[in-house]
Amino acid sequence: SDLFYSESGGGAVHILLNASLQSSTSVSSATYQVIADSSSGSLDGVWFLSDFESDGGAELLIASTDAVLQGNSIGRVGLFTSSEMSSTVPELSDAERVIEGDGGRFGAAATNWPDIDGDGLDELVVAAPDHSGGAVYLWHSDDLIDSGIMLAADAVMLAGASDGDELGASMIGMTDIDKDGYGELAIGAPGA
């Protein structure tokens, strides 16, 4: 099994392939790493996601909830595919797909939502729990085909009911509970 480790305060995400937890090890033995760049802020979230590209490899989503654009804290996530991992040390902005939020700690939580549109691929959800009542943004798998910068404003958004709800503080995609053929999503809102 592979191990992902995130350091905050700028920092890095270290990826150890075939890491054994049977004995002590150091992140200096990481096979790959992703580092913060000047506009990234702290790399403070990392998630292992299902295969959005159908290439047989999983994706890695790395978040910086305090990334800055033109003096404003926006939050930013980079979606790294298995094919992007190399011995070269990439920065967050080097991801083929970068999603820029609109504040509210965008990127504080993320998960895949098991297929809800019938194409056989999972969807991506990213949260901004401090955005008014909280917000959860949805991208269908076909939205993730093209590389480049995407904006949270272009996603489907589910908003918290009341200010301070913190919708999206935690989330998990689940398999089909109600047997309708589609995956489910559980979303935490600790302030509700």
C-alpha cells in the first residue's frame, strides 16, 4: 500500500510507494513529492481519489485552503493523475487540472462521489465549509477531462441552509444505499 503524508506551512506532500509500516521510516525516502509554490499557501489537504481518467491509476487531490489570487484568499486544489507523478518535484500549480475556489477554506474537504450520472466514473466534490453556511461543489467526471484551470463558480453548488452551518466540513462518498443504481454522498455540517 502507498502512503501519502502532508506537511503544512508551505511544505510538501510526500508520496511513498509500496511503503511498509512494519518498521520506522522517514519521509526523506519518499518516491515523489509535491511542494507549495509562491501562490499556493499551505498544502493542508491531501486525498486519494478514484480513477477519474479510466487509465487504471488513482488520482491524488492536493489542497491549499489559503491559496491567494490578487490578494484574496481563494483556496486551490490540484488534481494529479498517476501519470503526472515522476521523479521531478512538481509544484501545486503544475497539476494538469487546478481548481480555484472563491474563499471559505475551499479545499478543506474532498471526496469522490460514486457514479451519479451513469457514465461508470465517479464524480468529484470539494467543500468550502466557511463560505457563508458552507458550500459543496460538484464536478462530473466529464468536467475533468480537459486540463487547465477550472473555477468553483462553474461547478454545481450545494449551499448550507444557514450562515455558520459549515456544510462540507466532512464528506464521504458511499456506494448505492437505496438500491437506485447511483452512489450516495454524506456531508457533515457541524454548525447546523
